[in-house]
Amino acid sequence: MRPAGIAGLNPSVVLLATALLAFGCAQVGDLSGGPRDEAPPRLIAAEPPNGSVHFGADRIVLRFDERITLDRVRDRLLVSPPLDAPPDVRLAGPRNVLIALNAPLRPGTTYSFAIGEAVKDLTEGNIAAGLTYVMSTGSALDSNMVGGLVVDAFDGTPEKDVLVVLYHHEDTATIRT
């Protein structure tokens, strides 16, 4: 009498099925998850809204369209005019940034929080360059603009990715630090 395989199946069939499962299922290779994500995180909402006037909150929440991470916020966040104490900036969930203000704001002043270089998408590291949150403690947002071209003083060629900041004429300490 022949020995029966699993559940009465022919042992040759069981051996063949086992071999096919072992070699057919475990294939090493790159996953193809579609095209590479090249779009930076996009701000979809803010609380209070970007461009708010009569701002009186002690925190700002920025909501993005995808999962994000923060990178070197202390180095990259620029608040203008400068605050007496730097804000605490942290993730508040996978798509939100919380900016907690640690100093009182001046009345009748427009504040700008340039944070874009610090916000990156989680998967590819695309930077939300140029992202700025603006609000005013007064009844209107300042709308003054300064335009121009920054050139290298030695050879006169235009500079790229340069940050230009205006300071009050008596504020010399902040420029150095």
C-alpha cells in the first residue's frame, strides 16, 4: 500500500505544490508604488486663518495636505518683527504644525512667520519653500513691499536664495545675532 500524502493527496502533488509556494511567492525586488512624489507640502488651512487681523491668540495651527516632518526649526524659522521670546514649534499630529507664542505681541503690528524651509513632507523630504504665515494685531495687514536684486559685491553676479531682512535703525544687536 502507498503512503497517503496530506489529506489523502498524492505525495508528488504535495511536494510540487510546496516547491511552487516556496519559490513562487518570495521574490526579492523593488516595490513599485507609483511615480515619485515631487510636490512639497501645501498649507490647506490655518487657525487663526492666514492674513488674520485683530489677532489675539496665543497659538497658531497650520494644517497641510500630507504627512510632514520638521527640520531645524530653530535655525530656519524667521519671525518678523522679532519676538521677545522665540515660539515653540512642534508637530501636532501627522499633518499639523503648532506654533505656541511665548511672548506678548505688540499692538497694531503685522507679524510674519517664515517657516517653509523647516517643513518637509515625510516620504520624500520635499521642502515647503516660501511658506509664510502673516497676521496682524491691528486692524490691517501692512502691505509695504521692497523689491530689488541682490548681487555679489566682488563680481556683480546676481545671488540666489538670499534672505533680505529690514531692521529698525536702532536695532543693531539683532543683526549680529
